[in-house]
Amino acid sequence: MMREPEGLIARIRQIRRVAPAADSSRTGNAGDLEDGRLRALEARVAHLEQLVEGLQDSVHRETERHGKLIAELQAQIQPGAMGAALAEDARDRGL
């Protein structure tokens, strides 16, 4: 996944590419104006779909990471595991 500044630059470039097409279509007839607007909207929707997919991927990865962390913590606080860790700590400290 691209870093945040690179993504921002890509979005700005895309908007700049779409804007001149929309401006040039205004000088034509009404049909050209609608076609330009439609193309601009389609491009924007496609871009927003990519952003949503990226967000979904990011949320999924973060959820998996948190799930693994929680599972590790739960394994560490199981009575048997905690007892063994306490006994090992007591041996290390010479108690």
C-alpha cells in the first residue's frame, strides 16, 4: 500500500487531469457537457472505490493484528502459564 503523502499526490494529480476535461467540455454543447461530467463522476467514483478498498484492507489487517495480540495475552494469563512464569521468576530471583 502506498504511503500517505504519495497517495495524496496521486489524488491531486488525478483531480487535475479530470478538471481540464470538465472545463473544455463546457465550451461545447450541452451533450458534451454532460459527457464530461459523467466521465468526471465515473473517475471520481472509481477513485473512491479504490480508497474504500484500501480502507477495508487496512481495517482487516489491523483487526487480525489485534486478534493475535489478544490471543497471545490470553495465553500468557492462563493459570498454568502464569503459574509457570511465576515459578520461573521466583527461581531466577532466588526466592
